[in-house]
Amino acid sequence: MYHKNTDKDLLGAGLTTGLGAGVVTSFAISQGQHPLMALAITAIAVGFGILCRQYDLM
């Protein structure tokens, strides 16, 4: 009945997740968080977003 999107836009998922996590971590940096920790959090979020898109979890 419904046709799933068969081509997975991993780049779009990575960019969307990266932007969302980047906004939150930039606020955390302004509050005193270490920048490398913020980059690690953003990278983990991007990886999780790509995995979720790859396996149709979102």
C-alpha cells in the first residue's frame, strides 16, 4: 500500500543531524563545555542519525 523510499539519503540525514546537534553543542560551549567534547557529541549524534536512516528507524 505504501511505497517506502528505497534510496536512502544518508548525506541529508547526516547534515540534518549535524545541524541539530551543532546548535545544542554551540550553546553548551558558550556555557563552558570543552569544544572537543562538543565535537565528539556532534559526531556521535551524526553517526546515530545516519544509522537510524540506514535502517529506516526514522
